[in-house]
Amino acid sequence: MKKSNFILIFNLALFLVFSITQTNAQIHSTTGGGAWNDTLTWTTWSIPTATDDVVIQGIVDVTGAECNNLMIKANGILQNRSYTNYTLRVNGNVTNNGIIRDYPEWYHLFITVKGDIINNGEWSNEYTYLTGSQDQHLNFSKEFSGYRIEDADNTSAIIADSDITFKHTKIDLKGSTLRLGQGTKLYLYGEWIFNGQIIGNGSELYMYDNSFLERISIDNVAIKGIINVFSSVVLEEESVIDLE
């Protein structure tokens, strides 16, 4: 009996240790911020790793980094270090309530995201790549104004869970599908969306400021505004062009 109890307790201890090691750490920046690879930038004095969840609550300069989930608080700013272009790889979700941008007037910030994106702030960096092998969800309460966004894995779709607005953003679907929810609205201001398909569900596409379509098929979406077609646009049976 004693031996059985010992084995049970030992196995339970191993389980607890394993569970703790599998839990992602959450690392916060200081409100003063700093360079990502500087221990003084972080409240725990630990530079985040690929498996850590990160919360930005100051001005943090990326110098080449990787993390799991990323949250930028309302008072947080994420940007590249001014020396050159830098890339941040996010293996989970991004929630932006603050600012994601290029360092003002100096080079660019590149971001890769494997998970979902929630944008409630300013998102204006140079390139954002959607790299997830599973469907990735977008939920925007504010416009996305980065220079370019690309779906780097066309085996998965992009799902719009809210109305989404792109302002002066090149949107390259790379052969993938953008799915709009029931009655969801997609707003394009300038630039274009190309190389894929848009599938809606009683959804609407609004085009402003000389935005245009290229190499794309559209299904079950009403298109409104001034519609510019560069090449090879296919409207499926359920799609309409609203001339009102």
C-alpha cells in the first residue's frame, strides 16, 4: 500500500512539474521601454523567448526577436530600432491596443504572425506576413494602414470576424481566400487587393481613393464605390456591383 501511494504521489509530482513547464511565461516591458534585447527593458529582467507571451507597455524597439502571443497596451509602442530593418516573429496572436509602426523616418519593422490579429490601435509598419498553417482571424475596430500585408500560407484562409478597413495597404492573398462573415463590410482606401478570392455571406466591399482589384474572384459580395479593375477579376453568381 505504501509503495502504491509513493508511486501515485511521484507521478502526480511529475505531472505538476510538466504542466508548469508547459505554461507560457508572460513578460511585461517597463513603461520606460527600451531595446527588445536589453534586459532592462523588461520588468523581470528577462529577454522574451519564442515561447513567452509579451506585453508592451512602453516604447520598445525591435532588434530581431521572437515571442508567442503579443499584446500592445494603449500606452505601448512597438517599432524597429533605428539602425536598419528588423523582424519580429510572433508564433501566436497579436492584440494591438496601442501603436505598431516603423521607427519614425528610419527603416522599417517587419512582423510575421502565425495566429489571429485584433487591432484596436494604430498599425502602420511596413510589412505584415500571415504565416499560420491554420485559418487566421482578423478583428479590427481601427483601420490597418501598414504598407503591405501578405498571406504567406495559402493552405489556410483569412477570416474577417468584424468589418475591416485597409487604408493605403497592398493586400496580397498569395492564392489564399479572404472570408467575410454574415453582412461583414470590407473597406479599401487606395492601393489594391489581389491574387486570391474573396468569399462573403451577404457581405459588402467598398472601394475608395482609387483602390482596385487584380487577379481575384469574388463570391456573394456586393461591390460599391468606384471600381477599378487592373486584370482578371471574376464575379461569381451571387456577387453584384451596386451602381447607386
